[in-house]
Amino acid sequence: VRRSLALSPPPCCDAIAMSDSIDFVQTERLHYHPPLPSALQSAEAVAVRQGFAGETLSDETKRANAARDFPNASGANFVELVAGGAQKPTAAVRIGVVLSGKSAPGGHNIVAGLFDAVKALSPASSLVGFRNGSEGLVKNDAVEITQDFVDRFRNTGGYFALGFGRVRLADNVKARKQIQETAEANKLDGIVLVGGPNTFNDALYLAEHFLANKCSTRVVAIPAAMDKSVGSKCIETTIGFDTSCRAISHAIGNIAVDCRSSKKYWFFIRLMGRKPSHTTLECALQTHPNLAFIGEEVEEKKMSLADLKKLICDVICARSAQGNNYGLVLLPEGLFEFVPELAVLFRELNQLFVDRAKKSGDASKPEEAEVVPMLSPWSREVFLSLPERLRHQLIVERDVHQEVDLSSVETEVFVRELVEEELNQRRLRGEFGGKFSSLTFFFGYQARGAAPSNFDVALAESHAHTAVHLIHNGVSGVSTVVRYLSAETSQWRCGAEPLWSVHHISSNPESLPYVPVDSVSTQSRPFEVYKTHRKIWKTRDVYRNPGPIQYVDTAGDDRCRTLQLGFESYASKLERVAALCDSIRASCRPGSSERFLDATIVQLEAIQHLHHILHAAE
């Protein structure tokens, strides 16, 4: 590929191939089409089957809560797409797509995959894109997606083809009515909302509104978020996570090489990802830093700022004793939300800002003198103990939900200052005699616009094809699901999970439903592997530079480390349970001895008793 690109002009793709804004490699990528799961390889022969890999909606309390809040959308069920046998002609469909959440690599491939899928169903089918996210839905700011449009953006990063944005729909009846008018005006069979937890929340409310008002437009959500934030056991990863981790790991790897070469700096690097530490764990597995903090472990161990400071300084002193006055520390963006004393402060600040905006409609930035008296005595002391710059960031930098904007809080700078202060104290006590120079970085935005990896391209287009088939078969109020991602693409299994099942719906009708954050499990195999190796990484230089994202040869088929480790998926565990039950049932057939049957009954009753205890605890 490199040779052909160097010796011959790039293949023409209309005017884009000759544009100064695109290079030879990008032009080559425009022609790449990923393999699809076997169930999706023949559009006319795809069928929808109720149930998905052993999933059942056995939680009657959650079902009842969903029926109370979403009496129409709660009728959605798990479904799986399967090869349907004989091919048959299909009716044309017209679908709208909205890039609702923040940009994630692979978003353009969702649009391209939707276009390919509707055209594969019928040449008369069509796809409509709405500009600037759900705002475009409200304003009916639509653009007809054509083959030329798709060819210009396929396999490129970012969301610039349509733009993104969000008008919250959960508490906005007027916006939902306007979207219904848009759907009816454009004669849409379905709307696909692309994004993370908030987008899923909007999709559930929109699906309920459409069903309640006899609007035939179906609503399907696709999980796309670079931080893997959608908290559903059925969603193994989100579109964009693989690419963003690779792009960030490449940058970390380059710094690690320089760190080992210059031998004079400690690098403190904060990684984007909001509260969950998936990105930090994945990048740690790829780059082998001296220290990486996983927020969920910090919370589990109730580690204070003093504990974090001591741990970092102990490692710096140990490496200095070896003559190594340099190193690499990774910090998750949401670290402060896991530290007990800061977590309480954050909750109080967030509630304070939300209440202030609701009561007075004032979303302006308050002064510190206004905030301090409104904090509890404990949080007030914690707040006043922070550096002035950090206090200012906690008050001024807020996101669209009036909560502290973690991406604007310089966690890495504050941690570095804490460490520097402690090392100076140790130096005065004669406990540290080495050198300490440091640099700080924040990585995240560098990855948002990265050209998607082959894995994310295949994942995005698999979700897109799945969405089209769900809408074509009349399914609404669901999220697309693609499973068994550690296997070859042809073996992936596609289907849907009800949106209400993704949500936490309280028994208290006053509590609003929300999508839980997908936290890192400290019991998972990826974390256990990291935990085993970090003892060596602390004092030894075993940095790894994974290099840039690869798109050709076998390297292009690589997967992120958490998938490579081969942890057992939630779906496969359900299937194993079902297989074990079938095996026991098959062995207890007529002709078995009474002794064998009695022993089996005793063991199964013991398991059943244990299950009742565990179920009650959950």
C-alpha cells in the first residue's frame, strides 16, 4: 500500500481526492469497507428473533417500575438478529440519524453504515441526517444523505459531517412534540440517536412519547462514547473507545520513550474519560507506566489525598535511590470524584449549582464568597484547603448539567504540587536527596478526531446495520447491541437491549431514571493483570510504545488490550449457565439410579438456597 501510494497518484474520489485537505493515506481509507458479522452479510435474509443469548427480563421490580414510568416503551424486549433463510424483496425505509453525544471516532462510519444498510434493503430507501444533534431534530434542519456525501466522510474521524449537539429531551415535552412534527414531516420510519448515557436517556423518553402519541417512527440508540461510559452489561464496549485509547497510548508511549531517554522529568498525565477509569486502565496496559491510578480502586480502598501523595512520593524516592529521577504517572480525569473528601465536596457543589439554576434561573458563575457559606463545615474546610486556582476551577468550570466540568479541572497540576511539597518536606528531614523536575499533560482531545481503527469501523457499521434491521422490523425503544467482540468479526452477534433495561429506574416515582456509569470492575481480569504487573512497573523501566494506529496487514486487525485479554462476556456467562443446566437435565434421565438423583437434588437445592441469598443481597 505504501509503495503504491508513493509511486502513483491516489485513486480519485470525486473532488475530495484532489483536495489539499486530504492526503494519500486518507484517500486510501475512503475505500476501506470492513467485514460484517455473518448474520448481517445478506440484507434480505436477516430475521429478528425474540430473546438474546439467554437474556431474560426476570427482575419483576424493575419491570414494574418501567411500566409505571414508561407504559408504552416498557414493552420492548431483547432481540437478536439471525440469518433468516430465503431472500425476499423488502419495502423501502426512510431513516433519520442524529449525532447527539460528544464526538467519538467512528461516528461517520455509523452514518455510512446506515446508508449502506438502507440501500441494501432497497434502492428506494433513504437516509436523512440532522445537523447539530437533537437541535437539528427540533428545528428540522435536515440534509439528504447521498452516496457522494458518504464517500467524502467514510472512515474519517470527528462528527463534522453533520455536527453534534444536544437539546435534553427527558424534561422537555415541547422539544419532543417538535421532534414528532419533524419525524412526520419527513415521513421517517425510524430515528437513530448516536451517543452515550444522556443520549440513551433522551431516546427512551422520545420512544415513549412517539408510542403514546401514535407516531409510527421507531427510536433506536447506538452507543458511541470514547470513554466507554454506558453502564450496561450487554454493551461490551462503545464505539470510539478502541481508537481513542490507541491514539492516547501512542502519545503516552512517545513521552515514555523521551522520559527514558532524557532521564530528568517526572510526567504527570491526566487522561480524558470523566468518572470511569476505563481509558486509564487500557492505556496503562498498553504503555506500562510507573504508576496509574484507577479511580474505582481509589474509591474501594477509600484512599485520601494524603494516601495518593504518599504512594507517589514513595515510588519517586525508591526510583531516585536507584539513580532514576524520572518516571510516568497516569491520572484518570475523574480521580477527584473517587477521593472520599473531594467526592463529598463535588456532590455538594453540583447540587448547589443545580439548585441555584432551578430556583433563580441563574446559570452565571458565582463568586467564592457566595459558595463557601453554603457548604457543610467539612466540605468548607476541604474547599478552603485547596489552592486558589483549583478552587476557582471548581466554581467557574461547569458543564451543561451545571456540574463541575472535570475536563477543565487541572488534576495533574494539583497532584504535582502536592507531590513537590511533600518531597521538599522529605528533603528537609533527610529522607529524599534526589532531583525532581516535572511536566504535566492532559490527553483526550487529541483522540476525539482520530481516524477510527479497523475495529471501530467494523463495530460502528455493525451497529448501524443492526439499527436499520431493527427499525425495518418495527422494533423501537431499544439500544443496538453487538457482542462477542473478542472473536472474529464474522462471529459477532447483533441484536438489541430495551432502553428501559439499560436505565436505573427507582421504586420512588419522584426519582428520575438515568443510565448508570459503566465503572471499572476491580474483580475483572484486565484489572487483575494490571494489578499483577504494576509491582514491577513501579521501579523498573518497562515502558511500552504501541506506536500509531495501524490500518493494514495483520496489525490492522488488532484489538484493545481489555478485549485481547479474553475476559468472559456477560452474554457468554449466561449461555454457560444455560448449557450447564441443560447438561444436568440431560444426565438425570430415566434409568439413573436413585442415589445419583438424590445427590443431584441435594446439590441443586444447595445452589438454589445460595442463589436466593445472593439475589436478596443484590
